[in-house]
Amino acid sequence: MTPKRKQRLFVILGLVSLAAIAVGLTLYALRANINLFFSPIQIAAGEAPIERQIRAGGMVKEGSVSRNPDSLDVEFVITDFVEELDVHYSGILPDLFREGQGVVVVGKLSESGHFRADQVLAKHDENYMPSEVAEALEAAGYSPSDYADKYTGMKVEGAD
């Protein structure tokens, strides 16, 4: 092999190595920022990662909202009617947040099974249930449209 070909080979190998490192670092960064959605039954089954940012969704259980009068701390339970998940949130809740409605919370699951929410996403009007929550209810064997009839006749996105 001539010195010129050897030099070209090293340059090509160097470029391929740099490209592989760049792709690997990009995939690692994207993996850390993915927010996967889990229902309470999936979290109870141990499918959700501990101490990693995830989204959880369900219906806010009636009578479960507990507010601390001295701070912005709020505790509530979300349910998919099979399992329940205790959620702790410190901050101002959306105006449309209330019991019996669908929510999606973004945060981390502790090893004790409590969910520490950084963000609470509530429905945008009285005729909406997040599609992820509706799918989680269907997977749990409940028809979101039947449940919606129970609570003020709200309509479910994607339901007949």
C-alpha cells in the first residue's frame, strides 16, 4: 500500500468514526428526552421507569384532591379504574383541572410509587378527554364514552 492510499484510508476511517460518535451522542441525547406515556395500571405493573421523566394519565379520582392551605402543594389520585396513582404537584393547577376529568401529568415516579409531577395538563374544554387517557381506559376494559356519560355528558375524542 502506498503512503498516499494509507493516508486516505486513515482519513476515511477517521471520518466514519466521527460520524458514528456523532450519531451515538445524538441518539443518547434523544433517549434522555423522550417522555413515554404510562397509565396507572402499567405503572402498578412495574413497566414505568423509576426517577425518569414520564407522562402518566387518567381520570382525577372523585374526592382525592387535597390542597395545602399554606403553599401551592396539591395531592390527588389519578385512576384508570383498575389501579390508582398518587400524584404530588407543587404549583398552580390549570383553570380547567377538577375531579372526575381526564388529565396528563408530566414528572418522575419515585421508588415508593408516588408520582412527583412537574406539570399538569388538563383538558381544554368540557367536551374533551386526552386521546392517551381514552386509549388507556379502553386498554383497561372501560369504554371512555360510557364513562363520559357518567360525568356531565362530556364527549370523548375519537369515541363514537
